[in-house]
Amino acid sequence: MDHAFTVTLIRHLPTKGNTDRKYIGWTDEPVITGLKTVNKIGEATQVFGSDLLRCRQTADIIFGDIPYIESAKLRECSFGSWEEKTYEELKHEAKYQAWLDDYECIAPPGGESLRQLEVRVTKGFCDVITSSNHPIIITHGGPIRALLSKFVNDSKKFWDWDVPHGSMYTLCWKDRQEILEGKHCTSYSVEHLMEKELL
């Protein structure tokens, strides 16, 4: 495994909207101030991730002034007109109930379906894979769940994956080409970077 191609996926630290259980997709919120992380990551020369503020701030907290290469393709799902709303606010809407029943194909009004998210994120992920050795990617819960569902040989579906804020998944393949061919990783592990979970 010394020559394995590894990819590290980190979910950003939480925002106020996250702790309030709101749908925060493309809403550009900052992370909560005063959060502390444990140092479990080795040396890095660059970090990739979503262009949204919460991911850029997470990179700064964990990695300091290491160059951050951002991509809109690695953003969270767009929840359209449901951005910053909660389940309680939406539960009586027929469109919302239909989305809960078929989130893969149905999109929120003005937003994205899970399939649209998967296509966009996979493109962004492959862009990173082709341009870096052993990349570190800071992104959101939706993109990480989509990538785990695609690349981990597991029976779990999208919502079966528990991806807390500050969690770090390390996925290993034999080589880069296996990823680009869509093959499952040979192993994966998860660690938690936050000193204290808020959610």
C-alpha cells in the first residue's frame, strides 16, 4: 500500500445554519467562531475544495496559509427556494414531500436533484484527481456522501452515510487510473477533526 493513491475528503466545520438544522446549500455562511480541531493531518502543500466561505475558512483553520484551490463544482447541493429553511417550515408543502420521496430525480424549486449533484461533484473530483497526487479536498456533506456512495464498495445509499462536520475520510486505490475508471476504493477510514461535536 506504500504506492497507493489516496484521497482525503473533509467536511467543513459547522455554521449557524447547520446547527439550526436549516438547508444550507449555496448560501454562503461563515463557520461558527471559536471552533478547535485536533491535528491529525500530516504535511500538505496545497488543499482543494468548494469555493464557498465555510470550506475556505475550514481550510484556513486546519491548514493555515497553505494554498487553497477552489472549485464551484465541489459545492453543496443547491436547495433553491428552500435555502435557509427547516423541515418544520417545509413539511406541509407537497413539492417538498415529493422531493423527500425521490430526491435522486426531483429537484427543489430552483435547485438541484441528487443526480445533478452527483454529476457536478464527480466532474470536480476527477478534475482534482488528474491534477494532484494524494489530494486533500474540503467540501460538504452532500458531495462527500455522493462520492462515498460511488466509490466505496458498500451497500449504503446516499443518506445512510453519517458525515459529521469536521469528519475526514481517507480513501485508497491502487493507482489514479482506477479512480478515473470509476472503480471502488480498496480501503477507507474515517477520523474526526473537531475537539467537540456540535451536531
